[in-house]
Amino acid sequence: MANGTDTERGEGWVLFAGVMILTVGVLNFLWGISAIANSHIIINGNHFDIDHRQAWGWTLLIISVIQIFVAFGIWSGAQWARWTGVFIAALNAIAVLADMQSFPFWSLAIFAIDLLIIYGLIAHGGRSGTAAT
């Protein structure tokens, strides 16, 4: 194939990865807020136990904020964003698999998106916007 076609395909994968990280980041943000809002505090004598949903919600909220910043970094071509995107997509893939019992189809869908993000960033994220001559 011609270099221009390879470059365009690579740019498409990087754009896709950025859009998907942003989408998953927004969904994780909403899911995290939902988990925090539905958390329960169990009073056990004088000891307060916070249900694990609140901790899970805060974890998702932190991951989502990083994902949103990484998406904009990927679009700007920053290499730190590329590798942070790979790391955060892998971390998110592990996180959704940990919650697979609760939401099996949702978890598999997000897991598949994370794998595509990782592929796009590793295989095509290092290409420059110009074709090599």
C-alpha cells in the first residue's frame, strides 16, 4: 500500500482511540457518580462501614478524569498521552472484568473497546501526520 494510505489508516485508528477513550471516560464518570450516589453507610455499633460501591465509584471517577484528559492529549499528538492511554485502557479493562458479575454484557463491551484502544495506540499512535518519503 502507499504510504499515504497507511498514514491515513493510522490517523483513523488514533482518532478512534481518542474518541473511544473520551466516550469510555464520560461513561465511567457517570457510572462512578451513580455508584457514589447509591452507596450505603452501614452503622456497626460505633463503627461506620462504607459499602464498597462508594470506593468503586471514586475509583471509576478518578479513572474517568484521567481518560478524558488523555483523549485530548492523544488528539494533540502527545506521546505521554499515547502511553498513558494504553495504560489507562488496560487498567480500565481489568476494572470492568472485575465487575463482570454485576454487568456481564456491559463489561464485555467496554473490555472490547479497551482492546481496540490499545491496538490503535500501540500500532498507529507513534506515526506522524506526514507520510514518509
